[in-house]
Amino acid sequence: MARILLGVSGGIAAYKALETVRLATLVGHAVRVIQTPTSRRFVGEASFAAITGAPVLTSEFEPDPARGAYPGEPVPERAPISHLALVERADAYLVAPATANTIAKLAGGHADSLLTTAALAATCPVLVAPAMNNRMYLHAATQANLRTLAARGVIVIPPGTGQLASHGEHGVGRLPEPPQLLAAVERALAAAHGPLTGTRVLVTAGGTQEPIDAVRFLGNRSSGRMGFALAARAAARGAEVTVIAANVGLEPPAAATVVPVQTAAQLTDACVRQFDHADVLLMAAAVADFRPAAPAPGKLKKTAADAPTTLALEPTEDVLSALAARRRPGQLIVGFAAEHGAGASAYGREKLERKRLDAIVVNDVSQPGIGFGAADNEVLILTRDGAERQVDRAPKETVADAILDEVQRLRAQQVGDGAAPFDRARS
Ligand code: CTP
């Protein structure tokens, strides 16, 4: 878990900073708090100290009783020389709420308080969450200051729109809710420190729909949950994620770029466009193997004299095999296999070989409560190096983590010998 430094400046929304600290400590982060003198008029240091379990600092000249340690760490025998020890050791520095005045000082590079001085000295990701009256937020000066900060790499967490502190006022300037603030910090932490930082992951999710006529289609029961869970968990590990989503009705993962498609042909086009930029392909989508050969342009009428009673089908392209055949060294490809009943493992291994994959995730869709549409899954992960990992029934996010652990293991091997696992296994 991370060391988070929180800078609180003097706005009414300071009460939300308390809840943010509570949520962060609840999930195991170690939090230290710096307050501006004005912020103490809104929330006292005793509240922050009680929740973090560590002293709160306000001035550069004040000695830190915890000597720069974060909660859970041993207090050093000697006090650090610098009053900036807290920010030097932080994994992320969040300023929330950030008032117009504090934002102006940060943009101007002022160092007139511990909060602003720490921002100048920070080498970790810095996040600023503006909170103020809407006219102050929209003022050209504040907007210019925020642009200056963003251009320097500071992450500006946009404020929400709604009721503001001044009576009857409504508009933009509300501090985002504590879970959103924490999510922004965790995204920044993952982007800076996650094991998949710098890795571009392409995920396909959902199930394709192949038109029979203008209103009917051939489809499958895939909900896209597994693909979206993979995308969300890969992003949480710092990956840059693109999801090609075939007919997924779920809330898309906030940290991923989503490309919506409907048919196998559209999915193929999108995959071909995106694949060259990807380091890892996770092919979780259920792609139709066949499509109607001649979809009717309008709606077929059952009363029409020529109403068809059979459907002529043609095969679709096997996207996974096509992409595996044109991969460049270093690209890692994971396929999925929905198998039914006994022999799932043997079918999976055969598919891995035939499609020239690095790994295949096999799930037995004959079991109730897992697989298509369900929140849980139970899978067998087979890898090109002969390893086999059983993941017992668990939420799809947990299964996604197990799959990503295997991806990281295989990528570490790639880095080790400079070849794709597929090439190495064949040689
Ligand atoms: N897949 C694909 N293109 C297709 C069909 C499937 O890329 N036209 C991918 C799926 O996304 C999945 C993997 O191939 O990752 C396995 O799909 P599956 O349909 O089980 O493979 P098949 O080779 O068609 O096997 P089966 O004969 O069991 O249907």
C-alpha cells in the first residue's frame, strides 16, 4: 500500500478531506496530512490526526513528532534535517480541497506554507482537486492557473457541478466525492508505480451480433463482464488500456479507452487497427464463428411468399489466429475458450497450439453460476511453457488478477531472453 501525503487548504469542502483520509486508511494506505493555517478554521488538526494516527503539520518551522515517518513505519531515532521529509517519501501528493488562492500560489511557484513548499519539492505524482464558488472557478485567472499546473504534469481532478456552499448557489466547483478522490490517487499511483506501467494492453470484450435482417441477429450470451474486469484490473496495474467492446451493456472501465463494435467484421477491423500498438492482447470477446451469408436489408416478413425457412451461413475470419500470425516479437497474446463439459483442458491446449497463443483461459460453460453473464468465473489458465493454473470460483475481478499475474510472468520471461514466449517455446 502507498504513502499518501494530503494537503488541505482552507475551503468549506475540507470536511470531505477527512472522509477521503478515512477511506484511504481503510484500504491500507498510510496517510500524512499537511494543513494550511486557514484550513484549520474549517476542520481541526485533531480530527485528521485521529483518523491518520499521525501528527498533522502546518508550518515549516514546526518539528514533526513522527520525524517524517508514515503511519505503520518506525519513527527514526533522529529527526530528518529537512522539513520536506514527508513529501520526499510520499508516493503521491493530493491537494484537496485546493482553493483558488492555493491554486494561484502553486501555479506561481510560491513557497509560503508547508503545503506550497511541499508541492515545489514533490517528485511523486501531484494531484490538485479544486473546490470553490463557480464564478471563482470559471474566472480566467483560475482557469489559466489550472492550465499552467496541468501543463507541468500536475493531475487536476475536475470539480463536480451541483449545489455550492454559498446559499442558493448552483454551478461548477464542488469538490468530487471522497471515493472519486481516492480513485484518482490510486490511478496516479498505478500509472507511476504499477507493474504494467508503460504496457499497452488491448482487450476485446462482449459478444458479436451478426445481422439476419435489419432487426434480427445471431448472437451469444457473453455480457462483457470478464473483458471489462480485465481492462479495469490492467489499468489499476498501470497499463494503458483499450477495450474493443462488442455489444456490452455495462458501465465501461473509467480508465480505459473504449471502442464500441457490433459485428465480427467490425471487431476484426478494430483489432487490426489497434493490434500493432499493443504489447498484450487479451481476446476475451465471444466472436461469432459464422454469420448469415446474405443479411436482408429490411425486416423479413413471415407472411412474405419468399420468407426463408433456412439460414445460409458463411464463416467469419478467426481474428485471434490472424493476429497471432502477424505478431511482432515481444507481443503477448492470450485467447479464451468457452468449453462445455469434460475434456476442457485438452481442448484448450489444442486451441493454444493451433492458434499459436502464449496462454489460453479455459472456462467450462456447462457449470451453473459461472461464465457467460455471471459475476463469478472459474478458469484454467494454460500457458505456452506448459504451466497450468486452476483459478477456483471467484469474482471476475479476482480471476482477471490471476490472468494478469500470468501475463506479467510471461512478459518477464520475454524480457529475460528477448523473444516472444511463442518463439522461444518453438525454438
Ligand atoms: N475467436 C476469434 N475469432 C473468431 C472466433 C473466435 O478471434 N472468429 C477467438 C475468441 O475471442 C477466443 C478464441 O478465439 O479468444 C477461442 O474461441 P472459440 O470460438 O472457442 O475457438 P474455435 O477455434 O472457434 O473453437 P470451437 O471449435 O470450439 O468453436
